[in-house]
Amino acid sequence: MCSIIGYYGIDTAAPILVKGLKRMEYRGYDSVGVATKSEDRINLKKGVGKVSEVNNTEQLDKLPGTIGIGHTRWATHGKVTDKNAHPHPSNSGRIAIVHNGIIENFSELKKILEKKNYTFKSETDSEVIANLLQMHYDEKSDVKESLIETLRDLKGHYAFVAMFEDGTLAAARFHEPLIIGVGKESYFLSSDVLGFIEQTDDAIYVDNGDFVLIDSAGLQICNFDGTPVKKQITKVSKEFADAYKGDYAHFTLKEISEQPDTIIKAGENTIEAIEQATDYIKHAKNVYITGSGTSYNAALVAKYLMSKYAKIKLEPIISSELPFSPDSIEPNSILIAISQSGESADVLEAVNIAKKSGAKIISIVNLLTSSLVQESSVVIGMNCGPEIGVAATKSFTSQLGIIYKVTEKICAGCIGVDFEKISALIAKILSSHSKIMEVAKQLKDVSDIYILGRGIHYPIASEAALKLKELTYIHAEGIPGGELKHGPLALMDSNVFVVIINPNDSTYNDTITSAREIKARGAKIIGISDKKSDVYDYWIEIPTIEESMFPIIEIIPIQLLAYYSALEKETDPDYPRNLAKSVTVK
Ligand code: G6P
């Protein structure tokens, strides 16, 4: 996943583009580049590294001109090199493009172009777009015609912006996001409203299968066959402008710290949808639940809760596994799809498959303008504001909040969830960082961490392992407590740390026994519990609450532990290596 941006206006483009790219860096951040148009030529600079690093060395923001395009990359085709960074110029240098997505037929297209003597400087799939546009432009001498021809040739998922040397910007959207920002005397093209929110809150969401042309005559939007379409300007919610770190050192810490507030807000922007979802689930023959990464861990909590309290069986399916699942989705089913971004390709594919079997989709999603929303019959909003840190934190507890709210509705209040109380307890945990910082110091040189939990705490152990992997690059694995003796015990020795998720509830005694077995093999134990025990080498205290509610609060100290361990290891908690916030490619 990458971010693309374009600017057409009266101000100098490059600093605006660089600012926008910085705000979209969560989408991909291994390399960056900018191209601008001045005096009928295209200037282009790019390099490997984060936006600020490359800007320092290449002075991207000093390029002249009032029209330009930019890109941050998350490598898919071709290594992380200067050459593979975008923008890519066409052979003549008269067109430059930035692209997000995958061109599936790029090798066939490349062969066709090579036969016509086009050469390629990068290993990317994207470069074919630049040369295809050039080939058609040389034939047709018309930007719109050459764009239509190019779109006929391309197969795959893409959003791209092309800048022609006369200054025309041409962009197209096919299963990757593209939004137009409309300023007073300017236009923006961007993967995310964050790319232009500082300049304007007027936006046009480009539909799938539409293209955009911006030139001195203004803005034109057409579908892929060239028929003009009319689109409304929408006001973008001001909350998106909120994506600043403020006084926090990192977005991740800011987002962890927002949870006393976001847990209360979960689903509050879509109250009716919660009612509707409840009704659908109650009357469905089969209910499946899917997601990727953190969102899948939330689905595992849902299975447990719904089964125990609402007496409804949910089948959790990892989104990327659904295409290979031997059992098809039964007719008249419900698929609950959980996705912060609403753009994860695996989730969208799972939804597509389920819809083909006649399933209705209930989505739990943060970005209400996302592709998942378009595919859903019922949409419940996480309502937690923009999450920039690549590792999901506040969106996870918001997902849990919604799952609890829906379960509670189905079982007519049988859990007795008190979100005000949970909010206060999260705030309490957040205010006692010092113990967690001390434990984080111990993890600096550790190579393996295991996280153990039973019952409803096992999904939290999985999520804890994911957070530790993403933020610290330490090998981490979640283990269902009872499975310890069926294998993982062989790994326990004095080099290992084990986090025991062990609130004083029905799982406590069994888990403390597991902890003793581990300790006897020399491993160090970190206990996350409301009850002290001599088995813990380090005790991270959490407040006492009803058993069903522990998952929401016990993940908080682990998020902090992963964050502070990242600081100890000097990794970048906001932008872990090799990852991207939402993976919009398969
Ligand atoms: C990526 C991110 C994970 C996230 C997963 C699902 O892998 O790195 O942090 O949990 O996508 O994202 P979604 O937006 O679908 O919840």
C-alpha cells in the first residue's frame, strides 16, 4: 500500500505535497518522491527513506512549480531502491506517474511496450502506466483519449495520478482509494483526506471506475468510457484534521492514551446500525466473523462473548483464509467483517466471496468512506478518530466496545457492561506507566516472548504477541494456557520471558499452575493481574472488574509494554519496518 498525492493550484506545489505525504506516511514509508511541472518541463526527485529524511537530502520541497505529484511507497514489486521509488517518468520524460495498487498484467504490457522500443528503469509494475500513457498520447495527442486507452489496457487494482508536461493532471481509481480536495483556487488528488485536510475540508470521493482530469479549464470527472459524471462536494469531518501528535512523542502513544475516550464513543455514531445488526444476527441461520491482524483477534473475542452470553455461535475466519476454506459460506448467512481501514484487500475479498453466496454483510469499520462500507448492508462505526500508528491500538478496543454493545443488546443486558467504569479503569492503568517502563527495559535483549492466556484471555494473548512483534521485532507468540504442555514448554529456559494474562477469575488457578511450570524451567514471568503472586518476577497490576470485561482493560498495559520496549530497542513505534497500516493489495 502506498500513498499518492497531486496538487494543481496557484501556490508552490512541492511544500504542500511534502506536507501531505508526511501525513499519509502511515500508508507506506520505505521511499518517497515528488515531481513538479515548471516552464513546460517535469522536475523529479526521489529516494529511499522516510519523508523527512529524503526531504533533508533531496530538498523535495524546493522543487519549483504550482502543479505536482508525490508518493510514499510500500514495496510490492521490486526492492526498496531509489530507482523503484515513485514518481516514474515515461521514456520521453513528458509524463510522470505515481501509483498505489498492483497492475496484474504488467509483464504482458511491458513486453508489448519493449517491442515498441520502450525501456524500463525500475523493477516496478507501476512504470508501465507511464509508458502506456505516453504511447497512447503520442498516437492521440489528447490527454483524455490517451487515459481512456490506458485504462482499457490495465488489469489489477489501482489508483494513480499522472502529470503531463503541459500541466494536466490525470487520475484514475479502480479498487484503490482516490479523493479530490477542492480548495478556493486549487485541487488536490489524494489517497486519504489527510493528504489535504490542512488546506481544505471540501472533498469529492471518486467512485470506483471513474477518472479525473484537472487542467486550466477546471475539473472533469468521467467514467472509464469517458462519459462525464456529476459528483457532489462533501464536507470532510473536522475530526480528520485531528491527526496530530500534539505533545506526544509518537502517534502510537497518543492513540493508546485516547482509549478512555474512544471506548465510550465506540459505535455511538451509528446507534441504529447496532440495533439493526442485533436483529440480523438474531435471525441468521449462520453467522461468520472475519478480519485480518488485530481485527481478527477482535473477532476471536466476539466468538467467545456471543457464545457465552448471547448463546449465538459465530465462526471466526481469517479473511485471507476464506478463499481457501473448504466449507463455503451457507446461504442466508451473516458475515461480520471487522476492519479499521475498511480497505484491507483480504477482508474485501472475503466479503466478496460471502456476498456471492448470498450472505448479508455487517461491517465494523472506522473509515466510513471506505470500500468495505459500500459492500455492507449494515455499518457500525468504530468512531475512534484517525489511527495513524501502524500497529492498531485504540481501534482494537473500539472494536471490542462494539462487540460488547451488540452482545449486550442480543442478551438484553446480561453482561452489564459499564463503559464509564471501563473508561475510568483504562485511565487508571495509563496513569501508572513507571512499572511498565521498568519491565520494558528487561525486554531489550530478549529474543523470544510468549504470552499465555486461557478462555477469553487467549485472543488477548494473540493480540499481545502481535503488538510485541510489530513494535519491537521480538519473536512473540500467544499460547492458550493449556497448550503449554503440548509443545511450548520445550522452549522454556532462562533466555525466555513469558507474559501471563492472569486476572483473578475462573481461569486464575489453571494459569498460575502454568506459570509455575514455566518458572521451574527458568523463564522469567511477567504477570498481568489484579492479584499479586510470588511466581511473578514482574507484576503489572490491573484493576479488578467483572470477568467478562477484563479483555478490554488487560490489553492496555501490553500495548504500553510493546510501545516502551520499542523505545528501548530504538525501533520506530509508529512505522514498524516492512509493514503498512492497511494492506490494500493481496
Ligand atoms: C495490517 C496492519 C495491522 C492491522 C491489519 C488489519 O496488517 O499492519 O495492524 O491489524 O492490517 O487492518 P484493518 O484496517 O483491516 O483492520
